[in-house]
Amino acid sequence: MGDGGHILGLNGVSKLFGAFRAVDGISLEIKRGEIFSLLGPSGCGKSTTLRLIAGLEQPEEGEIRLGDKLLVSSQTGVFVPSQKRNMGMVAQSYAIWPHLTVYDTVAYPLVVRRVPKAEIAPRVDEMLRLVGLDGYETRLAPMLSGGQQQRVALARALVYEPDVLLLDEPFSNLDVKLREQMRVELKLLQRKVGVSVILVTHDQIEALSLSDRIAVMNEGRVEQLGTPFELYEHPRTGFVRDFIGVSLKLSGSLLASGPDGGVVELAGGGRLHGRLQDGSGVKPGDPVTLSIRPESVVARHAGGAANGNSIEARIDALLFLGDRYECVLDVAGLEVRSYLPRIAGEGEYREGQRIALSLPADGVTIWPR
């Protein structure tokens, strides 16, 4: 990560399309040298926010600054056009011209900036080496794979040393294996060149694995901002809890609460202990939802030894994913969808099987419902 200084700032930025507020009063500060992700579902405003930063859209409200330079101000009417913002951008489609060679494609931003010819060749050669495409200088775009085209797009965006690199769903056109490979390559490349990156994605794995910090967006606003660990382990809202990772959730009502947490009576019978979500304000009698990350659950065959915080369930549907299972469970007549780890040393799961789930109380969070 960077030195802690801020490279980019948004203050009260809003974008309207008619009466619809696509971006609603967002304020953010992006640090130098960090990978910062805007994460959320389709229509949450993340791509519009990126376009506002790039200068492809103009906000109705707010300010945007790049370092000490004011790029946009709705109050004073300042609007610096995109070509003068010194930002690199890789779009979802890569936008690689089919008639240009790899070398000419990467050199293009330097040519339009009137960089002396003697400087262009070494800069292009160095950038192609960094992205692993040295030796591909004379290839045309149709002769490149999807991953190679993405590397060309990255090289073109980085060759003129931008202050910020903007990435809009850059891996969505790649297959699963290549996507995983390119995530690693992007992070290594970013660490080498030290550029600040703003990544737009709807893919939680992409954001968690790549980012130093993430802003989870919902309906044009930032729902929560933090490190991947903070968002996963300490979500502040139900939306963030359900969008980041997977949770096993159970419905019930709060029986009692105290400094050590609360006791919940499940809708289908049984009682479980957990900790109260910070600031939830739930009180005995309130309907609640219990939530626990699947990796915290200990599964065993029904009837085996169990601790005091356990429930029985029947497996109604099962999908094997290698290291874990995606399943639909019947818990006292309630349908619960979750991931489950394997039962260590007890063979594989099967549909129709009854299992006991131990839920460590410190991993169970009680939310208002």
C-alpha cells in the first residue's frame, strides 16, 4: 500500500439522470499506491462513479480533486476534461484496435502527447516487459488471446505514467482460470509500478483478493468502507453481510440479552447463543436473524457429540465444489442456503442425510429482522 497520503478525493458528489440519483452524495478519499474497489450489484452507481472520476460524466453536485488540483466543482463550474486528468483507464471491452500492432497500440498515448520518438521505444519496451508481452510487438489484436489483450490494454493505460489507473470490470470477459491468473498478475504489476488503482467490480472475490480497501455501494451510496477483513468479519449492515461472502442465516426471536450476548429462540424450535450486532438496539421479544459464516460451522453426523450451541438439519440439495459444498438445508421446516465444509474424517455428505451443526457462540451474530 502507499504512504498514506491521498491521491484522489470526492466530496459530496452526486449524479442525476432525470429524477434518478445514480450517485447520491458520495465522499471518498483514495490513498496513494492503494488498490481501491467500488463493489456492488448492477445499478448501484459504481460505474457511474468511475465515469465521474474519469471525466466521462459531469456531476450535478460536489467536488473531485486529484492531489491538490481541483478537477470538478459544481459550485464554481470547474470541469477539467478527461484527456487532461492524467488517468489511465481499462474498459470492460479493452478497446484494442484491430489494425494496430501491440507496439503501436501501447505507443499511441505517447504519440498523441507528443513524446519525443527517442523516448517512446524504451518506454514501450519496458512496459511490454512488465506485462509479460515482450516479443509480441508485431502481433495484431485478432492474433491475441483475451488475457493478452487485457495485458495490452493495461500497458497502454500505464505507459504514460498516469496518477490513477481506472479499471471497469476488467476481468468479466475472461474465463474462470484466466480471471484468477490475471488477478494475481494485476496485483504484482500494481506493486511494481506503484500506481493508485480504482477498480469497479460486482465480484466479491475479485474485490476481496485484490483490494487494500473496498467501498460497498448500494443505491448510489456507500454502504460501508473498510479493508476486506473489516467488511467480511464486521459488516455494519445486513446488505454488506449478505453481499460480502456467504452467511448461514436463521430466523427467531430474542429471548434474553446481556453483556455476553443474547439467547435466541429459533422459529422452528431450539435455542442458540450469539453476540448482538453493534448498535442493533434489539430487545427481548424482537424478531431477529442469526448469522454465521459457514467456515465457522462444525458439522457432524446427527446423534454425535455436540456442544450446547447446535442444531440439527437435513440436507435437501447438495453441490460439490471441491473444498466445500453448496447446499440447501431444512432446519425445522425452514429452508436455509449455505456452504458447508466437509465432515472431517466422516466421509462425504449425501442428500437426505441428517447432520448436526455446531455454531460457536462467538461466531454467531444476532441482527434485527
